[in-house]
Amino acid sequence: LRGNPQAFFKTHVSPLRHQIRTVALFHDRRGYAMGSIEGRVQIMHIHDHEQVKNFAFRCQRDPNTQDIYAVNHIVFHQQHGTFCTAGSDGTFHYWDKDAKQRLKGFSRLPNSISACDFNAGGDMFAYAIGYDWSKGYDQQNRASESIWLHPVVDSEIKPKK
């Protein structure tokens, strides 16, 4: 994948029907995940022979009300290859793309999660809580803006065998 930074390696047309809000590369550089404002994640593989592994799934949804929230951020864990989605609903979830399953979901927080990341060692997860403007100016809530740190436990993020 290295070469001329001015030339495209490959382009894909998004199969998602709504605006893409975030994109993150797999830890092994074989593909990427993209998240949309419609609460969906699309897993895409770069090489043609792996295109059969592409799939999409729903997340960042309230099962009680059927409300749909934007996926604001996706980040991959560098050691395990699993990933996290964070969204406008104030929740974050750990996922295993290879097993196509959610590993762990976390409780709703007082505001949207606008950004998140794992540290280099993969044992700490940081996320930003704050209004993401998904409900317009009138609904803004700046009182609960903060950075939260979550220690990562292998049983939460490691793929199930």
C-alpha cells in the first residue's frame, strides 16, 4: 500500500445510504470500517479477493424506542483487531468484525460520545462526552462535556474463540 502519496491506491463507492461520519483502518491494513449518521457500520476489505467478507450492521440504536443515532467514531484495537463504535446515543460498544458479533456494550452516558481512542498499549480507552449537534441548537447541553478514561480488560475486547 506504500507508494506515491499523490496517487489513489483504490476507491470504493459507499454502500451506505446516508452520510459517512467516520472511517477507521483495520489494524492489519487489509480494510476499513465506516460509520454513518443512520447508525450503521460498513466493513469493507481493500483487496478484490476479500470483497465477499464485506458486510454492514446496525448499531447505536435504542431497542426500546427504535430511535437511530449517528456513529460518531470508530477505532480499532491494535493488539486484537477488534474495534469500538461510539455514538450520538452516548454509548460505546466493542465489536469483533471477524466473528460478526458485539463483544460488550456499555451503559448510556449523559451526552453524545464525539471521539474515542485506545492508547498504544491497548489497556486504556479514552472518550469525549459532549454535544455533537445531532439534535440542533435548541437541544445543546454543554454542562456534561468531559473526557472519560476506561481501563480495558482483555475479557471485554479480546475476540471470543
